[in-house]
Amino acid sequence: MDLDAFYASVEQRENPSLRGASLIIGADPKQGKGRGVVVACSYEARKRGVRSGQPISRAYRLCPDGVYIRPNLALYGQVSNDVMQLLRKFADKFEQVSIDEAFLDVSQICPGFGGPIELAKQVKSELRQSEGLTCSIGIAPNKSAAKIASDFQKPDGLTYVDPEHVREFLAPLPVSKISGIGRKTEQRLNELGIKTIGDLAAYPAKALYKRFGKSGIWLWAIANAEEKVEVQETYVMKSIGAEHTFEIDTDDWSAIDNELLALVDSVHKRLLDEVMTYRTVTLKIRFTGFETYTRADTLRFATSSKDEISDAIRELSNEFRRYPKKVRLVGVRVSGLESVAGEMARGRTLESFTS
């Protein structure tokens, strides 16, 4: 799963007036004299030759009428965390590999969704509904082929590679589609007459080993659909949260409060199930038009108290009760997590966590 133009999409979600614009996130271009680089850009800017990592001065020459903004890394990190929490419920094993990309092993869980394609459609639907974002998904029997497939129909793509036809899918693609092959490696492969993944698959493995060492065998295995690296569970729980999107945007605060209480119950139950404490309580509230705010309260001491969550959410929500727009989504999260066992090892008693 790869989020589409993640940074730019988040900015366009937060500010709908940016949709359709050639949006460039990075340093101040200073009318083409600025220093620094492009951090990210929208698909509209990419069509004009702008790329991530490009000098901002070159981006300005290519796209002088673009919209240039500084990155909001805290916001992107928060949205990424929300997305990854959503994805985990769809996976037997889950591996986040960057702020906007993850592998999901769905071998056991997908029959319950009617198969891998239906599961992927459900992921895309929930992501769009909950976060207002699109993603591209590749489905294949190994990680390298799934990664390549996820890039096949961007943006908002869904590509299924039948297990019996992985090599046929890969064969016509340029070798540069394999993750890790940069310009220098591509050039060295081209010098051997290897331009497509099919060429790479047909090349003698021993000759690749002599030229590239172990990485040559690794590339040959990918080309021949023999890569068998498992999805690695690398997740460290940083927060526990729950969200609710109203079927119809509402300004009925009795209904909103009821939903917040239900979310507090859900979060607290998971906290107890995980035998953890928290220090920070966060309210997320989204209004009509995807206008989103978060507010947080950090406690002096770690606790697992449900009342502390409820009290904090009540206080944090007061700011928004007279807001003129209707509410689309509310969320509750606790963070600053630590296992009770770890705290007790440092001398705190079990009773102190729930008092």
C-alpha cells in the first residue's frame, strides 16, 4: 500500500483550494533564487517536470506559477499514524516501511473479505472515508512484485498479479522498476544488454554474481519471482485510538458527546487489553470540508484511568461547541504508552495506575 502523493494530498485535504494546483512543498523558491530542495509535490506539478529532491530553484524555473508551501512534518506524521492504525486491522502481519508505505500479509485474513481484491477495495474505501486520502495497492505473492504492482496504475490504483503469472507481469518492465536499482546500477545492467526485468531473469545468475556480488543474485531472484522475504512485524505501539465518521455531518452535540463516550470506552478497553498506561489524551475533530483539528492534554503521571480520558476529552471539546460548521468525524487517542510491567519494574504499584 502506497499513499498517493502523500504530503501534497494531506495539504490539499486540509485546504481544498489547493486541489488541482501545481503544489510544491519545500524551501522558499525566492523567485528562483532560493536554496534548498523540493520535499514533495502534487501530480499536477510532476506533469511539469518537478520532482522530489530537485533544487527548489529548478522547480521554480519549471513551474513559476506553482503554489509553494513549507512542509508540516508534524501533521504528516499524525496522519500517517492514523492511516497505519487503520491498515493494521486488515493484516495478518503488518510492516510499515516509510511514512506513506506499508506491506500487509493477508494470506489468512483475505478469505473473510471475499478474496484479496475485495479486501483491497475495502481498504481503499475506508481510507477515503476516514482520512480523505487515496492509495495505490499492489497484490502479489511476494513483497517485491507487490511493490512494483502498487506503482503500476498510480494514482488510486489497484493491481492484482496472479501467482501463476508473476514472471509474465514483470518481464516487460524496465529494470529500474525494481526497488533499489538506481541510475548507476541501471547503467551497468544496460551495458550487459539487460534493459527489462525479463532480460534480467534470463541472464545467468553466476555471471550476475561475478559482476554484482550477492546483490546480483538478489536481483535475479526478484526478476524470476523467487523472492520470499516475509512481511516483518516491526510495529511498536505508540498510541491507541478510535474514530467515528458520522453518516451525516451533525451539529447535535448530545449525539457527538455520546459518540465520544463510546470512543473513550473503546480506547480504554484496548488499553487494558494491552496492559498499558498513557500520559497524553488527544481529541481529533473534523468538520464539513475535511477541516481537521487536534487538541491534546498531557498528564503529569502515567495512568490507565478511564475517567482521566473522559475528563480530558470533555475539556478539549469545549473549544469547538460553538463552531459554525457541522462535525464529520471525531476521534479519541491516548499516547505516551508504556507497559504496566515496565512501570512496576521501576517501583510503581498497580493501584497507582488506576487511581
